[in-house]
Amino acid sequence: MSEEIKNTRLLLEAVEARDSENFLESANVTHYADLAEIYVGLNGEERDFFTTHIDMESLAEVIPELPDTLVEETMERLDTEEQREILDQISDDDRVDILQDVSDDTRERLLELVEPDDIEITKTLLKYDESTAGGRMTTHFASIFGEMTVQEALESLRKESDETESFARVYVVDSKDKLCGYVRFRDLAFNSRDTIISDFMRPVKRYILASADQEEAVQLVSKYDLFVLPVVDEQHRILGIITHDDVVEILEEESTEDMEKMAGFSGEGSEETYLNTPTMTHFRRRFPWLFGLAILAIASGIVMMKFEGVLNSLFILSLFLPMIVSAGGNTGGQASTMVIRAMALGELDQDSIMRVAWKELRLGLMLGALLGIGMALVTMIFVPMFYHDMPAEVSFIKFGITVAVAMAIQITSSTLVGSLLPLGARAAKIDPAIVAAPAITTIVDVSGMVIYFFVAKAILGL
Amino acid sequence: MSEEIKNTRLLLEAVEARDSENFLESANVTHYADLAEIYVGLNGEERDFFTTHIDMESLAEVIPELPDTLVEETMERLDTEEQREILDQISDDDRVDILQDVSDDTRERLLELVEPDDIEITKTLLKYDESTAGGRMTTHFASIFGEMTVQEALESLRKESDETESFARVYVVDSKDKLCGYVRFRDLAFNSRDTIISDFMRPVKRYILASADQEEAVQLVSKYDLFVLPVVDEQHRILGIITHDDVVEILEEESTEDMEKMAGFSGEGSEETYLNTPTMTHFRRRFPWLFGLAILAIASGIVMMKFEGVLNSLFILSLFLPMIVSAGGNTGGQASTMVIRAMALGELDQDSIMRVAWKELRLGLMLGALLGIGMALVTMIFVPMFYHDMPAEVSFIKFGITVAVAMAIQITSSTLVGSLLPLGARAAKIDPAIVAAPAITTIVDVSGMVIYFFVAKAILGL
């Protein structure tokens, strides 16, 4: 696709040279997704040039592609007439997205610029939270009445063709907009013109309430390989559709969000790319967890202080201290990742807790036993090669057993903690991804120290 | 959707009672995705009953929905005639998926059962790796010739209608199958019947080579909001299309895979759900990394042993040892997650290394400075409250400075390591997700110990 790279280069050169003629020429042949990407990378003056010289029709396609944080400042670069034109050109759901991305003051001002024709639907859509099916749907779906003939249906669709996003499913409604069924567009094209729609329409088996979470929509689309998912209200009136591009967007957002939470990030994920997100935003999202976890980690230090006597009476214990502590974090992190991902894919319900616990308990015991035995062998075989101060009453065998037992307990308990904490979080209505790896690691670090020192005291009699 | 839950219950009861009549009745009204889900949960005898009594047409829809690991054993439950029927009923790409999921012997045997009509396309598709665009595409796309009239095109499409997955894009090809353009199905339906296709077809700007990685396909579809992505060979002949459900599947698989690798899992992710994956499979995927990381963690222990003198001369150092060590893991894990996700979303190319390094260096310095100062204050204010054995030549102020400096160095260096290691891995053609959190944590644990003890020696003169 070198054509695209060439265009991008020409466009950037035109912006830098403030050459409006070449700018317009390149902009006209550039995809709006690429235009948005270029715009994001420009500085303030260049963005002024961009918004001043691009035609409003193109800009109306570019703005919905921008990261949320850039929407307001971009709208502010336009005069009132231009803003009015953007709000008119744009689709209903994109208009609502813009209004949701700007500050309250700006929203009120912009709402006054919305054409009277569009104001009602805009205000209705504004009520749905951005992360619900209603907040995601597009209202540009194809609908016909059951009493129509194929001929009438095609004529009615032809009139709406420009504004309809997908014809893959044509929904059949009654006079109150209630969803009665659907036909495929090809069924219309290939049926004889005087057939009545209701004679061959199919029932709509999968639909979603506008108030439902967007994740539920994705799970339905993914499981049943749906082209389009209709969104309805409590009276089963069709309000809009969720299309493939919404699903792709939701999937990417949710996965990113989960990964970030699992790595200990605060706040909402940015829609901007990594490099375009300001360093201060990165900082604000990373600092709180790091600080909290650092304070928590002092608990491990307190444990170490408390067991100063044990450690000093046999300092070789410290050779395996980091290993036993970190094994808990690693195994707990694995277990929590498995469980959090399974929940995100809709595989686990609240009743699964016992089955998860049983599975992870067995896994923890198996992993703990095998790693324990492995480390006991390492201890008994290699440590005597370089360590010659082992007190007679301890012996390498007892030392190996200590390491093995501590390792086994630490891994088993960490596996259980790692798998059950996310389930517990969900039961307590906390986002499970939040209690993932870093939090679990810090918790099992403390327990690992305690386990190790207690086992050492018990077995070695220190 | 209580209708579905009721059906599922009836179906399960029928299977348990071995009641073939009720089984068939329920199976006929159950979606194949649900049938597959039910089948996965059955035991061996129940699966026998299921495959014996379901009609082959339904089974042909169920098998492609099964996890890879179940495909072979399910095919083996059928006799040769039934296998032949399944291979005939199924779409080309699903047939190839089955053949790729079974052992070499079974594949050869099954290939002989493929109808002569289908054998050539099957063998061609088998050449593409499952994770390439060619391996993912469906060959059931709609195509017409540019010289056709709209009337001719519609007639030709009508004949293919049953076997065509998506009419959203109808591709225009020449006599050598070369991709010349596309029309939307609605353009056909709404245009006058004698218009020539090439007069109104549009150019195809986005397409992908069959040999390209599936991730590239997803990035194109996602960026340009495509309905359908055509897959071509080197001669620009259209071979198939990637549709929305392929994209959803790829996205879910890749995200799961990345999360699992980032949490330290070995091997390929299972397509089965968490609960349906055998415990031994979970074990095998978790053990190798845990073992490797445990061995690596002994390095931290060796560092502790080496600095026994420092630690013993001022044991209060151990109060902050776990904090400084784990802060590196946490901050390195955050940085690596950010960078790995940005790479997966196609945001970073090899040239970005310097920009990433610069961004993370600043971030590391900011986080390190602020956390260092915070911990210095904690040290200077709270430690004197309970610790009264501080040697005069050390002083709480110097001790606080030690903690602050070690924390700052540890966080800055870990942030850099966490962000650059995944980029380095990619440059070395290793999957970046593999060097994520657990590996980075273990590495910076060691460096954290070294940093802390060296700083303590330098500042406190121990």
C-alpha cells in the first residue's frame, strides 16, 4: 500500500509548507482513518491550518476517529457555523459521541446548534452510557413493514440507502416500531416483487436491551457469529444496531483495559496511541498503584525484621528466600490471569467458584509438589558443593525438606489466592482485573515470607 | 433468552435418558454454537449418543465450532460414510480447519473421502498456515465480471446465493480471477438492469496477501472499519474473504494469547474454556516458566548471601528490601504491558525504539523521584517511632536518603528494562509478550537487591 504512504507524505509536506492547494488535493484521496492519524501527530498551528483548509464534509468523518481527548479542542478550533455544519453532516451516534466527549458547558452550547430534525434522537441517545449497547449502537439501520410487498420494501430502502450503514439485515417492524422479524437484503432482491414481506420474514432470535453492557453485546455477536445485533428497548421497539466495527472496537478496548488493569494501571485507558499519550497521563495512571503497592510491600519488610533471629542463625536461608517469595507471585499471577480472562469471555458464572477452587487446588498441589521436590534436590545436591558452614543439627537433608515444604505451601496457597480473589472481587462488585498480578504478588510476597520462616522454625528448630 | 436455557435443559435430559426422539426435537431448534457448547460438556458415552442420533447436516455445523482438540475424537466416532457426508456438507474453509486439526494419518485418510469437486480447493487451502490470512479466509465470496449487466450479475449471484457468506461486498474479477473492483449489493439492486458493472464499480483499496499474518488483517479491518477484507495471491487474484466473524475470533484469540504469555504460560493457548481444559494441560502450560523463574530467582538469593555483612551490620535495611525489589517488578511490568499492547495494536515500529526509550526514561525518573521522596519521608518520620537502635554514624536522614536513592534508581532502570526488552525481543524475532511481567520481574528483582546494597554501602559506609 505504498500509494497510501506517498499520500501521507505529500499531505504532511503540504501542511508544513502551509500549501492549501496541495493539502486539499492530498486530503481528498486520503482515508479518514489516515487523516485522523495524521491530525493527531500535528502541533497546534498545524492543526489550525488543517481545520481551516479541510472541507467540513471530510472533517465530519475525521472527528469521530479522533481520541476522545482531542474532540473538544478540535471543535473549539471551528467557528459556530462550521460547528453547526459538522453536527449536521455527522451520523446520530457520532454526534452523540462528540457531545459525550466535551465538557458540560460546551455540550450545552453545541446542543443548541443541532438541527431541529436531529435534536430529539440526539437527546434520547445521550441518555445511554457510552459503555452500554444503547451508547454504542448506530441508528442507521434498515427497516420495513411486514405488510409491504417486496417492491414497496425495495423502494422504501432505496430512499434510505445513503443513510443506512448495513443492509445485511433488514428489520421488519410494526407501526409502533416493535421488532417483528428480519429479512436478508438478498431475499428481497431475489424474491418476486409482489410477495408480502411477512410471508417470508424470519424471527429475530438474538437481540439486546439498550441498557445492557457492551460486553454482553460482544459475547452474543461472538458466540452466534452475528452480522448485526439489533438493540431494543423494554417494549421490544428497535432503537438501533450494533455492527461489526462496533464489536471490533469494543473488543480492542476491553482487552486493552483488562491488560492495563492486570498490570496495575489506574483510571480509564486512553484512546490515544501509546506514543501520543502525554507523559503526564502515563504518570498519573501508573503512580497510584505503585505507591500503594510500595506501602503494602513494607509488610514483607516487617516480617523480615520479626524473623531476624531465624535468618541470622542460618543465613543460608536467604539463598532461597527470593525464590519462594517470587514463586508465589508467579503462580498466583498465572492463576488470576486464567480466571480473569475466562470471566471476560463469559465462561465463569458465580456458581463456578467451587469448580475453579477445586481445579486450582489440585493444580497448586501438583505444581507445589513438583517444584518443591525439584528445589529440594537442587538444595541437597548443589548447596553442599559451595557451602561448608551448615550446622550439624540442621543437615542438608532437613534444609532441603524445609525449602520443599515452604515452596509447596507457598505455591498451593498462592494459586488458590490468585484464582479466588478475582471471583471474590466480582462477587463484591469490584472489577476482577484490578486484583490481578501486582496486587496478588504483593499479598503472597508477605505470606511467602511468613510461610518460609515458620517452616524453617518448625523443621530446623531455629 | 429463557427459551434457549429451556432448550438446553431439555436437550441434556434427552441425552441423559438416551431418548433419541426428544433429543432430535430439541437439537433441531438449538443453535449450533449452543450444541457445540453442550457437546463439549458431555462424557464419552453421551458423545457417542449425540453423534449417533444427530443428523449429519447439524453435526457438520457443530464440528467447526468445537475446540481443536475435540475435532479428531469426534470425527473418529463416525463411520466412513458419515465422515464423507460431513466433509461434503461443510464449507471449504471449515473442511480445511478440520484437516489441520487432526493427526497426519487421519488427515491422509480423510482427504481420500473428500469429493473430487472439492479436492483441489482443499489441497490449495491446506497450504496456508492457520494463522495467516489465507488460513482464515472463507472462499464463499460473491464475485461477478465487469462486462456483465446488472441483470446478468443478479442472476449469477442468485445461483450462488446459498453458498455465499456475505453479499456486503460483491467483487468484480476478470477472466483470470484478478480483482478489478467491487460493488455493493445494494448498488446492484437499485441500479437499472441494463447498466454495465464496470461503469459503476469502485476500486478495491484494501486487500491482503494470503501469506500475510492474521494480525495484519485485523489491523486493516479495525483501522478502516471494513465489512469484508479480500484476500489475494501475488498475481492479485482474489482467493477469499476475511469476514467479521473471523476478525472477532482472531481478536479474542490473540488477546487471550498475549495475556497468557504476559502471565508466563508456555505453549499454545487452548481453544477450550478454562473449566473444560484438563488440569494436566493447565499444569503443562504453567510448570516450565515457574521452574525457570524459580531457578533464576536463586540469583537474588546469591546477591543476598554476598551482602550478608551489609545486611547484618544494619538489619533495619531489610524493612525496605522487599519494597525496593518489588517496586521494580511492578513498574517494569506496567511499562512492558504498555509497550506490548501498543505493538499488538500496530502502534510501534522498529524506529520507535528511541521515542519509547525517551518517554519511559522520563517516566521512570518522575516515578522514581516521587516514590523515592515519598519513601524517604516515610523512613525519616515513621521509623524513628519504633526503631531505637540506629547507629549514630548512620542517622535516620542518611538512611532515608539511602532508601530514596535506591528506590529512584531501581524504578528508573526497571521502567527502561520493562519497555525496551519487548522491543528488543521483537527485533530478535522473539514474541515480545514472552518477555513480559514475570520474566522482567525476576530480572529486576536481582538488580534491585544489588542496587539497594550498593547504595547502602556507598551512602552509609557499611
